[in-house]
Amino acid sequence: MEIEEIYEELKKVKEPISGEDIVSLGIVSLIRKEDNKVIIFLGLARRTPRHPFEMAVNWAVHARIVKDIIKRF
């Protein structure tokens, strides 16, 4: 699978709160192919709020995004 095809697949993964795809939101920061592996870098830290309660809510959103990515591949 080529990197552009991977981006297209990742556009089908939605951020659970907004419903927008994770590529358009800038959550996917880089895709790199090494040997027979594909490495997907996610920029989730910049969306992490400072308040502990908000952080706990965000962990569930981050986990959902990662699970949806795994389902695609």
C-alpha cells in the first residue's frame, strides 16, 4: 500500500466528537514506511487540555481514534 492510499484510508477515520476525519484535522502528522512496516505519527498531545477532567475525556477519544485506525489496517 502506498502512502497516499494510507492517507485516503485514514480520511475514513473520524474524530468521535467533531465527526471530521483525522487527516483534515491535522491529527495525522506523518506517515513513514520502513522495511515492511508503516509508521503513523499522530499529533494528539496538542489537543490535550490542561484540566484533569478534560484530560480523562480526551483519553477515551484518543483510544477510539487508535482503535479505528487499527480496524482499517
